[in-house]
Amino acid sequence: MRKLTFVKSAEEDKVCRVLENKKEVYFLSEVLTLPTRKRYRLYNTDGQELGEIKRKRYSMGYIDLPRLFLKLRAYNEISIVKDMKNFRTSYEIKGESLTLTGTFLGDSFAIIKGVEKIATVQVGKEKEAYTFTVQVLKENFETLIVGFVTLLIFVYDHENVKLEQSE
């Protein structure tokens, strides 16, 4: 079982860093593209590209409805899409039978693949950045977990979630 920490990076070429015992194990780098779309590449510390994230903007009137897509080797595409139905917005997760248990956009939840719990997540907020602490329960799904949690970071940033600070 591994414990990974996801933090926003201050380095220009890295958007997000994933650390284990304060050592970088993965990072996300932005690829220049159109203003209405953003692309990111996920790498391990050896510089090997593991996958790509695409963020597309879509608006319905004054409401921004982001669409996030993750493509990793050996996995089907995973998406998190914000949509509007009956004048309410909601997110839908598709691909690889991934679901969340716990409160969506909360400070604690688990990632489920099919019927198997593969990770638990604790979310903290410091200033304007989120820190995700992930317990990887199934190491054979680690790359999938890292990519999926990175998508969730974009959702938290978009929603600018206000987490309760436990003291």
C-alpha cells in the first residue's frame, strides 16, 4: 500500500506533482493548445509519458460546463463531464467502471473500480490550492488512480470547493 500526495506545483513546466515520502514520483505538464481546450501529459519520474488529459470548455449561457478526458495506456478513456439537466448541474463519471463513495467534492471519499475499492482519498485546502492524500490500496491500478485523481483536482479547482478545516 502506497501513500501519495498530490500538490500544485510552483514550477513552470509542472502543473501538479505527485509525491511519496516527499520525493516526486509523477508529474503533470501542460501542452500548449487552443484557449478553449487544454491538454496535459502525465509522466513518471523517469520522464516516461503515461497518458494525456484533455480539458474542453463548454458553456450553456453563463454556466461553464467543463469536460475532462483521461487517456492512459492499457485503459479505456475516462471522462468527468459537468452537465445541466432540469436547471441543475451535475457531474457524470464514465469509463473503466470508476465510481466514488462518500461525498462528491467532499474532504474524504473512496475510489471504486467495479465493486473493488482501489484507493481512499483525503482532501485538504491550503490558501487556493488543494492537497490530495491518496492511499493506493491496489498497486496494479496505481497509474489509473493517479490519472483519475488528477481529473478530480481539476473538478475541485473549477468548483473552488470550500472544505471544512478540521482542527
